[in-house]
Amino acid sequence: MGAYILRRLLLIIPTLLGIMIINFALVQFVPGGPVEQVIAQMQGQGDVFEGFAGGGQDAGNMQSEDFAGGASTSKYAGGQGLPPEFIAQLEKEFGFDKPPLERFFNMMGNYMRLDFGESYFRKISVTELVLEKMPVSITLGLWSTLIAYMVSIPLGIRKAMKDGSAFDTWTSGIIIVAYAIPGFLFAILLLVLFAGGSYWKIFPLRGLTSDGFDDLSAIGKILDYLWHIALPVFASTIAAFATLTLLTKNSFLDEIKKHYVMTARAKGLSENSVLYGHVFRNAMLIVIAGFPAVFIGVFFGGSLIIETIFSLDGLGRLGFEAAVARDYPVIFGTLFIFGLIGLVVGILSDLMYVLVDPRIDFEKREG
């Protein structure tokens, strides 16, 4: 097992490098980089930096200092007529005075030292930004995963015991329909129905806490937090029910058909003893071992849309705002961090399988 883990760890390096190369190359062809963003902001053509501290003011100061240098054409959209000295100063500030290959190797060298740079427009390090936003996304992902397991496992067991019955049929129809509904559409539906959109105002529209949160008691803070998180968690959980429920059902059906179950029944054991004393332990191996992967899937998959719709200040919203503003340090820094986390979690998932079922040997499978 040690050799298998070592190979997987070594594969992280080329895999992560490939992810960064592809995304860095794609960004070079995307119009509207940070220089164009500053020019557009400076000329009053957009408000992409609204809420970003420092970007517009610095650009305005540079304009007032350098605009006297004369006007000329520019390779940047909207930069015609601006002094070349001013454009050159912008390029130097953002690091675009160097060729792309040199910029990429410099970036990766910094990442190897865990130096992810500073946001172009927020004047704060990428690490601080990620740590600041991560609790919201972790909260959303953890609650969603736990609730999905708490509902899907009992439902999957019940469906396995009632395989082919009316209960099995109509519950399968419901969870498949729920899986087919896009997360953003379901989130909007929840807002319209239960957040004062057109019907009932039961839950708050946005945020994780109320305005007077700090003045509440400990119990009041917990209740206020649960009140705010209810709709976002429900919206991000709904799609996970189908996969986990059907996985649980199929695992139980596979175990129920095995000889040791028939032997246990022949010995006169009750159905509950057979189900929970023998089948449950073996059938749940694959479901429990997949917990890290499910959590990461919920964590990354639904965070952007859910956080944007419910105005939650988490990592998904941070990535969206960085992409809109072309804040490259934030984009590539978070991509590197999350790519590394995803690859490590893949290894942890394999280790979980071996931990819960020692019969699994990945080295023999590879051989």
C-alpha cells in the first residue's frame, strides 16, 4: 500500500502542473485583462471594481501623474489616446512587462513556497482572502453532506427492502426529478416560495446572520444561524440525495443476495438481525468510504451558484468576483489550492476504502 500511496503522491505534481498550464494558457486568450479593467474604470465605462478597495483610486492617481506624457495608440481595448508611459506603468504594476512563460514559472515558483501573492484590487494576500471566506463554504458543504447522508442511508435501506414495490417506484421518481432540477433553479424557487419572493416570508433572503447577531444570547445565535443556513443547505443538498440513495440501495441489494445472508436466515435469525447485524456493516463500506469525495463534490460543485443567489460571502462568490474583475492572483491561487485539495482528497478516499475494508488492495488491482 505504501508504494501505491507514493505513486499517487508523485502523480499530484504533473497533474497539478497540467491544470495550471491549461488554465494559464486559456487566460492569455481571454479579452479584458486587469489593464483593460483599470482603463475602463478610469474612463467611466464600467463598475467592475465596485467594492474593491484601492483599484480605481490608484489608477486615477497614475493617470493624473502620467497623462501629460502625450497620447498614442494602444494594444489594449479602450487605451487609444493614453500615454504609452502610463500603459507601461500599468503593465509593470500587474507584472505584464514580462513574457507569459516567465510569468508562469515565477508564479509556480512562488506557489511552491506557498506564496500566492496579493489580490490586484483588494490589496490583501490571497491566503488571507481564502481563510476569510473558507468558513462559509465549509459550513455549507459540511451541513449539506451530513444531511444528505442522514436522509439517503435510511431511505436507501428502505428502498432495498421494498425493492420493486410501489414505495420503491415513487421514491425513485421523486429523487430522480430532484436530481434533474438545476441547483440554481431550485434555489430561486425556494427564495420565491419561502423568503418573501411572492408567497411566504419564513426564512431570510440573504446572509448567514441577522443585523443584531452580536447582541443575541448563545442559543439565539445558534437559532439565528440555523434559520439563515436552512435554505442554502437545502438547495445544495437536493441533488446529492439521488446518488447516495441509489448507491445505498444497490449496495444493500448486492449484499442481500450473497450466501452468508441466506445462511443467517436459515439459522433462524430475525430479519432485523440479518439486516443490521450482517448486511449493514458490509453494505455501508462503499458509502462511508466515499464521504470525503462527496463532501468535496458538494463543497466545490454548488458553492458558486448557491453563495451568489443567497449572498453568502464564501469561496464560490470570491472566485466569481475574481473572474469578473480579472483578478489573476486570486483566480490562479484558489485554483492551485483547490486543485491540490481535490487531488489529496482522492488519495484519502482510497485510504478510506482500505480502512473500512482491508480486503481491498489497490496495488494488486494495478498489477
